[in-house]
Amino acid sequence: MKLAPETVNQLIPKLDKLAMKNGYTKIFAKVQSQVLPSFISNSYEIEGFVPRFYNGRTDCVFVSKFVDKKRKSIPLKELDLLQNLLRNAKETNLIGNSNGVKFNAERLETGNAKAIAEIFRQVFETYPFPVQDPDYILETMEQHGTKYFGVFEGGNLIAVSTAEIDLENKNAEMTDFAVLPEFRGQNIALSLLGKMEQEMENEGIKTCYTIARLNQPGMNKTFLKADYKYTGTLANNTNIGGNIESMNILYKHL
């Protein structure tokens, strides 16, 4: 997830051993462009990239090694839907519900940790991190500088999103968008994203990016409406929603 370039020659064999020991069928890495040759020479493939990812200067490349070639298979129907989204991303750009009432997103604090975890519990059957645990939410807030955002309706939290910030490299992952089912289809995620970008700009962040689920057209459309650029799909990459799913890389320079 965060590579010290000088360790690349020691790291790659360790990853192979770890995969063999645990029966992993895919190794995924997020690396600086200058170490890409080392990964390519060890059977890694490029699946996506973000230009000027590190401090607005160095490019980031998302590379993967498929230990089991079956892991490379992506449903063509989902890719066709993505292609249509890319063609028609900006047909509408309104933020708000069908009655023209906007949902106002706001920063969440430590006191909201329990409510945040409950939203994640209801929305995600499985997730790569224990986001359904309030103690984990508190830990990320207090120790890792993660910022959470939310939308309230009638005093109740109905939607959440997260900005995982890398201040050293001036980038942030816009992630963990979770909207309760009964409130979907009202551009709430777009409201959250707009608020997040304002906060990231205030923090001096230069690049925002997301790793969005391929089989969730609405979430991909939200980022495309907000002028994010698509640069690749990570095949069968993430355990989320009860399955191993393919993920799309999208980015935006602020």
C-alpha cells in the first residue's frame, strides 16, 4: 500500500513467499513509477495508474500478480456498462433529491463513531477492514487522521463516507461511501464528495482518488459527474459485499 522504493528488491520475493504460504491467488501493489520495471520483471501487470499521485509530481501505478490466472476474469457485461457510463457520465449534474431539496454533508467527529459503524454494518456484508466496529472507527480518527463525513435526516445519520489522507504525499482516498437503501438515488454521495473535496483542498491535498466497485454503476457515475478520470480496473480485487469484486480506479487533481 505504501512502498519505500529502496526496499523493492527485498519486498517482491517476500510477497511471493507470503502468497504461497497462505494460498493467496492475487498480489496487489500500489507503487511509484520508478520501481515499475522491477515488478514487471517479476510477472506483475499494470491494472491502473494515477498521474502525479505523490506530492503532485511522481506517478502511481497499480500492479497485480495473478498467482491463479482464473482471478483475471472480469464479467464482460459489467465492463460494457462501465463503457456506457464513460460515454454518458455528465448527462445530469444536480445535487439534491427529486424535490430540489439539497442534502447537506458535514464532518463527523468521535462522538459519531457508533452511528458510523452502524451505517457500515447495514450497508456492507463484508469489508476489507473492520469498519463495523466503533473502536476501529475511533482508532482511525485519532491515530491515522482519517476524516469521516455524513448526512443526517431528522437527526439520524443516513449516509457516511471517508477520506483516508496521506499528508506526506498530498493525496487522499475518497472511500467507504455508504448510504442507507431507502435514501439512495438522491445524489447524496455526490453531496458527500463535494464536501470532502472542500476539506481536502483546505488540508493541502493535491490528488484525490477512489477505488470504486465495478458492479456499482451509481457510485462510478458519482465520481465521473465530479470530473474524476477513469484509468483502469482491478480484476477480482477486493472482498466487499460478500464477494471478491473488481474495482475501478478514478482520480482528480484539486
